[in-house]
Amino acid sequence: MKAAVMEAFGAPLKIDTHWPDPECGPRDAVIELEACGICRSDYTIWNGGMEWVGVVPTLPCVMGHEYCGTVVEVGREVHGFQRGDRVVAPFCQGCGTCEFCRSGHQNVCASLQLPSMHFSGGYAGLTKVANADVNLVPLPESIPSEAAAGLGCRFMTAYHGIVDQAAVRPGEWVAVFACGGVGLAAVNIASALGAHVIAVSRSDEKLALARKLGASHTVTAGPDAPAEVVEITGGGAHVSVDALGAAETALPALFSLRTRGRHLRLGVSNKKDQGQISIPVDLIAFRELSLIGSFGMQAARYPEMLRMVESGKLAPREMVGDTVRLEQAGDVLASMTGYETVAMSVITTF
């Protein structure tokens, strides 16, 4: 098959027209790609990975973990899907049998499998989904492929965090720090739930898009941002969201909370922080703040999210900027260095 291959960290991707097709195990499915988003997590992996948590692929590899497509092959033990089914899948693919999968938390499976880490991802004509009956999700025909691509990572990550982990309620104030893909999805989802959303970013373009996706207020990122959030909300946000994961967003998000507020961490750290950020522990104790982690989303939670997309309450299509050819994927990754990209680029021509 044709694939965009990473042969060295930070180097241009190479187009290989003879990359091996994915092997379909007895519980797996192979899908032909309709679309694949180019995610900031791909950029992090391309830039050297997250060695502090062991997320460093073996090179050469094919990245891409937010995709949709059509099933072209299923393993002999797969019963819920067949050739021709249109599907989407989470990037965090569970085994279905460990203690976490059995309790419904496949997204934190003890034997988690990830595209690009354990098998070739979506920067290719074909990819596979491990344990298909556990991890595949039927994709309604009403949702266009370029919009569905983001449902495999940025949108479902925000949905799980906002709905399941932070349990945002109507009328609450939610401050979202960093308006990249995950942050903009968080704005859209929290707003759809009836929350009052404040978007915080250094980019006027991203703040404008955040307003389009439901933010009632916007704040320019900087040293005064927490105080502005506190003033707007009359005491601080009920929920703050760090959608980037750096110290520059985590700390202002914490300081923007009201007493007994909840801090939701959706982003993962960068090479500078390497998973270690100093936080105001006394503030957390005195104000009884809650710190909430969130990682991906299990396939079983997709139907509710998809119903909200079909009804128009959620608008993943608004987050799509350019549609590109597979050959352009490397250029898009390189353009992410300065955090200047607005909306997401989606590969639609393989």
C-alpha cells in the first residue's frame, strides 16, 4: 500500500508505495481510509516522541491515529462488523479482557494498543483496528469523512474529559486554556451541554473560531488571564481545562478556578516539562480543588457523541481547515512548530 513513512525524527516523511499492508489478526479488522486527521500528538511523536512515558515508536513507522474508513477485512473471531461497514475508532484500543476493559474503561487498558506504536497508522491507504468488536464504532452516513476524522482523537478526547471525567453541568463556568484541536472541541462540547465557556488563547483567529463554536467570552492568554477569568465568572471557573499540557497553560488554568473547582487535564506535556510541572499544592488544599486526568475515550461512549453530532449540537466539521493529499502530511507537521495552525488539516486523498 501507499504510506507516508517517518524514517527519522523531525525529518521529512517519505512516500512509500510498497509499504506492507496491515496484518489482520483473528480479532482485528482492516479498514480502507476515507480520511485521517493530522494531530498535534503526531507532531509530538514526529518531534521525538514522549520518552518520559515510553511513547516512542520504532522507526520506520507510519503515524496517524484519528481516522475513519470502510472495513475491507475482518478476522475470523470478529462478529459485530463485516466488509463494507463504514466505521471510526478511538486511538486507544483495548484488549477487552483485562480488569479495566471488563469494568468499561477500555481507554486505559492494561494492554493498550496504539496506531504508529504497535501497528501502522492512518497516514496510509489502509490501517487496522485491534480487537475490532471492542474498538470499532459504526459511523453514520450523515457524518462526512473529513468531520469524522477528528472523532478518533481530539473530539472524543474532549468529549470524555468534559462529559465523563469533569462532569460539566448546565450553567457552570468552564475556562478552556489553549484553543488547538482538543481545546476547540472542549469549547464546543461544554457549550452544547449548557455551560458558559471562556476560551483562552494567544491567537485572535483561534478565539474567533472558539466564539463560533460556542464560547460566550474570550480572553487573550498572558499573565492577566486568570484574573480576567475570575472577574468574568464572579469568583472563578467551576471547571478549568488545560488543553495543551504545558506549564504555561496548566498553572493559569489552576489559578482561574473558584473554591472547590475542578481542573481537567486533557493535554500532555512537552519536551521542556517532560511530565513534571510544579503546581500550587497549598492552593489545592485550601480551596479543595480537584485535579482530574483524562485519556482518550472508549468505543462504547461513541454513540452518545455521534447522536449529538447528527443533531447539530456538536460541529466537528467547523474545526476542519484544509483537506490535503497524503504527500502533504509532512509539510503540515512541520508547520505546527510555532503553534500557529488554526483548525485541523485532514488527509482525504491517499
